[in-house]
Amino acid sequence: MKRQIGRGLLGLMVLFWVTAAGCGLTSGTLLGTVNGVNVYEKEFDEWYLQFWGGEEGKNQYLDMFEQYRVNYIQGYMEQVALLQRAKTDGVAVSQAAVDAEFDNYRQQFADTGGKPDMELFRADLKQKGFTEKSLRTYFENNMTLQALYTQITQDVTVDEALIRNYYEENSDLFVVNQTVKTRNIVVDTEEEAQEIIRELDEGSDFAELARTRSSDASAKDNGGDIPEFDADGPYVQPYKDAAFALSEPGEYTKAPVQSEFGYHVILLENKTAARRRDLEEVRSEIEGNLLAERKQAVFEAFLTEVIEEADIQYANLPASPAATDTQK
């Protein structure tokens, strides 16, 4: 029995792991077979509980837990096929590497002396639906899949022409908005703000006035300093409008600016024009993104091949994926 390829596994490979597939569980309800290897419902149920974060996660999202159970069976069976392929291709991780991952995780529960608190560690495993053995299997399979991904995609590259084409065709992605750097004094009344403006006109220091007169508690330490921001910055609109209306560094608002926080006096310290970042500034970013996309495409094609070639059979399920997929 063949069927259409499900896309659930593709793109979710890192989120899935098989904790016991083909590891010797030989009792219970048969879920199906993958290339002739029996897969039992108990194996899937252990994995599925762990996927949701143990009993706590299951109980928190009980409706979804029950609703999606059958839908996830297909991804689980396909993951079994993928791990089988990794073994066939000679992809493996050392026991020492698995032990190191296991020890690193356990070390999160270390006491002040650096010794793992095994009671806390085992309580954490139980809460998440793991045993020490299944946690090791989880690490081994995840590391195997990562090694398989590396092997399949190791020759993928991105050339200069592709980088330049992407830069030119997506120039809007590399525009840096106009920004302003300001200082702020906020007071409760318009009269207080007008008095501060008069003192600034007479030569008073803005930062010192912010420290002594602003109702913003942080101004006492930073002299009213406001981090650089653009038009989408996290500040009230009247403040942003007034700040961007200032033109030259050292210029301050000549009338109080009212907002929900009171009355502002704003000093412009710097204004940077909008610009497009140069190619050299963004080259590594573009190359990284394109490389990741191309590797993903290559690996998805490989996954499709693995699943197409796999003989996946479903058995004795009340609503198996085979019932909703077309047979092939």
C-alpha cells in the first residue's frame, strides 16, 4: 500500500524525534511497518507524550492532544523511515557524543558544588515523559538527523551572482529608516515646560535640567537620555512627531509637547538620514539566508525521495493516515 507524501515532516524535522522506533518493543497494538520493521502503538504514544512536554503539556492542551494524535502518526512513521535511511547511509553518532549531550542536560540540575541533583533530574524527566534511557535515545536520534542533514547538504553553495541578484531584487529589505537621538524632559504642567524652555534659551544645560526637573525618575541618572529610534519606535506619537520635526543637533522644541505622560521638552542630539545598506554590509546576511534556503530545498528533496521509496504500512488504527491519503 502506497500513498501521497505528507508534508508535515518536511520543515518540522528538528521538532520531531523518534524515541524508540524499532528498538525492540514487541508487544501491544501494531501501529504498522516501515520497510518491514514493526512499529508499535506504544512506541508512538511514548513519543507523542514527550512531544507535548509530558503529562503537564498533555493536560494543558488535552483537546488538541487528542485531536491531532492520528495526524501525527504519519510524521512519526516517516521519521522512522528517515532514521532507517541514515543507518543505511552509514550516518551515526558516537556513544561519547551522546553521553556528552546527556551529561550537559543533567548538569542543569547541579547543586552549588557542581554535582547533579539526581532527584531533581529524574523528576524533570518524569514530568516530560522521559526515562534516562529514552532521553539518551532522543539525543542520539536528534544528533543522527543533524548529521544526516549535514551530509546531504555539505556541498550546497551560493555564488556571487546569486548574492548580487538577491540584493538588487530585494533592495527594500536593506533600507535603514531615518533615526533620531534625543533627550527628554517631561513635567506635569505646561507652565513648568515653558519655564524650562526659557532656561534653555538662557543657556542652561539640558541634561542637568533633566536630572533636576524631569518627572521621569530615570532622568535623574541619565539626564533624559532616550535611545536612538526610528518612526516605528516605542514612544508616544506626539513625542515622535516633535522629535522628527527638529532639524539640527542641539535644537530643542520651542513649545511644550503634550502627551499622556505630561508636557515634554525635547532636545535633538543627532539625526541620521534613511539609506540603503551597502552590499558589503549585508553580504554575509544574504549569503547565510540563501545558503539555508538552498540547503532546506536539497534536504526536502531528499526527504521526499526517502518517503517515496519507503514501504509504510498502517494497521489496526481506527482513523489511520492511510484512510485519508490516496493509496499508491
